[in-house]
Amino acid sequence: MVDRKELGAITTCEVLIPGSPEARYKNAQVLRDRAVIPDGEALKRIDTGA
């Protein structure tokens, strides 16, 4: 089990958020890219039951 620290109990984010800054940035970029659906694609994906 990983010993996690609580927000306010430490002064550096490296201890609070595990992993390298580059890996965290890449993960955030991938999640952001997946969240952005161009044009009306999001509306096309809505299941209307028809």
C-alpha cells in the first residue's frame, strides 16, 4: 500500500501527486483530447432509443 499524504500536510506536489510531471502532463493531454468531440459528433452519439 502506498503511503499517501494529505493536502496541507506537505509543501511539495511531487509527494502529493505520484509520477513524473511529464507523465502527468501527457495523461492530462490525452484526457483533454478525448473529451473534445468535434462538430456534432457528441449529439450523434446520444442514444434516443429510436
